[in-house]
Amino acid sequence: MAKTGDTSGALTLLKSIPSATAQHPDTWYLKGIIELYGGDSARAKKFFMEGMRLDPDNNKCRLALNKSKSCERLK
């Protein structure tokens, strides 16, 4: 959904997932990806950092965080 530009729909779908997933780094990764596709790299960065706080070795969050930083530099 986010890739097609429907970031609002993607966020709504993600919010419908049980709150127990809030402690899972992949949930924060997905939230960050949605924000990144929506053009909000600053907010995406916060989500990726939260994912890394939960799992400091999470490579997906680390790579996405670097990507979001690159996006911010391009602005």
C-alpha cells in the first residue's frame, strides 16, 4: 500500500495489528518504511531508532535508518 502512495491506508492497516506487536522491532521498521514512502524521513528515522532500541542488532532498521538520513540530506 505504501509503495502505491496509500500511506494513510498502510498506517491504518498497521494500527489494526494487535498492540502486542509494539514490542517487536519489525513493527517499528514497517512504520518507518510507511513514513519514508510518505516523504517524512524525520519521522521515519524516529521509528527506525525505536526498532533499534528494542533490538540493537536489527539490520533492517539500521539500513533503513541510514537510508532515511540520506533522504534528509537530499532535502
